[in-house]
Amino acid sequence: MSDQAQGLRVLADQMRGDQPDPTHHTRDPFRMETWSSIQMGRVSTTGHPSEDEICSVAVADVRVHSPSPRPAPIQRARVIAVTSGKGGVGKSNFCANLAVTLGQRDMRVILLDADMGLANAHILLGASPPYSLEHVMLRSKTVPEVLHTAAPNVRLIAGGSGIAHLANLTSASRGAMLHGLGELDGLCDLIVIDTGAGVADNVLAFLSAVTEVVLITTPEPTAITNAYATIKIVSQENRGARLMLVVNMVHSSGEGAVVAQRLTTISRQFLNLDVEYLGCIPIDPAVPRAVRARVPFISTAPGSAAAGGMNQIIASLGYEPDKLGTGADGFVARMQRFFGSRGARQPQIPLQG
């Protein structure tokens, strides 16, 4: 019998679950060593047996074909922060609709409302979570315990009004939050962080810890000026981060492109920094109607102009379920370093490997 025929015969035997033939030990010595060891009532020297292997020795019809597979590595989530130079530009609404849209595409998303003191993501999602990030910092709940399902494949970590000064928290309270966030790997594909507006330490703590930042602005001159200031500070605090721009509330795609060109050009000229333009979202009556109804516009008006803009932005982001991110634990480690650089007492948090 040829080697190819012998190989096909062995493969067929394995698929049928037949016991290995001891006379064919030269073809697969590892299988025969394992089989002989179990038949003789001893543990194979090829490795430590699993619990299933030990139990299988006690039954009469034992079939051993290969060593137990190693556990699959924990999926590392992608982590992005969404911010703005000033309030009122639609940042939180963007985050809510981004999360829901990706959830509809079978991505597991966790939306972290980190807008300290002004948290409103739960309102935009029509959710009523019983617990929030404040409970985590008070150490009455863990981060997995405050996760609240807000939409298909979307879970929310609600913010809290009592945590307006993140940098001034006690080491234990801040440590409880960071430790909990580090446990999110494996629970989702993407973590979206809705930060506060501006560049206070509460905001910079998150912006300095992620590798991807989405900046929301509008065509208003004050919003553009504050957006550039945010780009400048983030580039100093988090060198190497992927900075991306979304222009909201535009009258036309041309207006969005003009605003983006102005910001990208000045960032390249004065900061030697490339800012990616993801797209724009037009002014659309479907948006305020959805806000009043406490439902994302992507759900109430999927064919609207605003929904079309959101879909184009997501295409530019390039998020797919099979792409690995840097992980929640990497995000936590960088956030710890931020507090350490600010002279805060840094808690020692065990991180995943």
C-alpha cells in the first residue's frame, strides 16, 4: 500500500472513531505511545493528562487519537475613544449609533460612557441600567456586573454623576475601575469610550491610553478651533495614536470636506501629523426625532441621510470581527502610566499576560 493510501486509511479510521491499530506504530509513534500507556493503566510520558483523558481510561471503549488541544487565546478587543473639543457637537449620539450599527453587524460592542458627571449614553439608547461606573469605583460592583444590554450585541457601562474628578479618586477606587476594565477582553470585539469634551485630565486619561481616537467636530468656527487644540494636545500626550476626524451636522458632503481639509492641512503643517478624515454626517431631521424618542437614528431611520453617513464612516474605520486589537489590558496599562506621570499614586493592578 502506498504512503498516500496509508494516510487516507489512517484519516478514515480517525473520522470513524476506530481504535488505533497497534501494528501500525511506525506510522504514528505518538498515537501508539499514548494508546499503549492508557491500555497498561499508566499515564503517558508525553504530557500531563487532561481531566477528560483520565475519565476516559475508566470506560471500556477508549479511543485516543491526539493530545488535547490547547485553550484558544483570549480575543483582544479593539479600543477606541471618541472625543470632541467642545460640547454640543453630537459626540455621544455618534457613539451610541456607532455601537448599535456595529452590533447589527454581529460585532460584540461595549460602550463605556466616560463622560464624567454628564453621562447620557443610556438616554440616547433608551436604556435604564441599574448600576453604573460609580458603583465600580465605590467597589460595590465589578465591571462585568454593571454591564447592561442596551441593544443586540451592545452592552453599556453607564457613567455616574459622582465621579467628576477621576484624577482625584482614591487609589483604591481608581484601581477598582482599571482592574475591571482590564477584564473586558474576551467579552467583546470592540470597546467604544465616550469621553467628555475638552482636554481636562479626566478626558486625557482615556485619550492617552488608546491607540485610536475619533474626534467629532462641526463646521462652526469655535468647534473647528477647539478641535485643532484637541488634536495638538492628544498628539503630545499620545504620540503614534491613530487620529481620525468626523465632521457632524454638515449641510453637504462638500462642506464636510472643506472643514476636514482645513484641519488636516494645518495639522500636517504645524504638527507634522496626519489626521484621517473618516467622513461626515449631514443635518437630518431624523436625528432630533430619534433623540426625543430615546432611540438611535440608525434603528428608527436606517435609510436616512444621517444613517448613510454613519455607514460610510464605519467603512472608513475598517472594523471587522476577525481583526485583533491591542486589548483592554494594554489600554489599562497605558492609563496607569498616565496617572503615574501626573504624580498620582498609581495602584498596582494585576494585568492579563
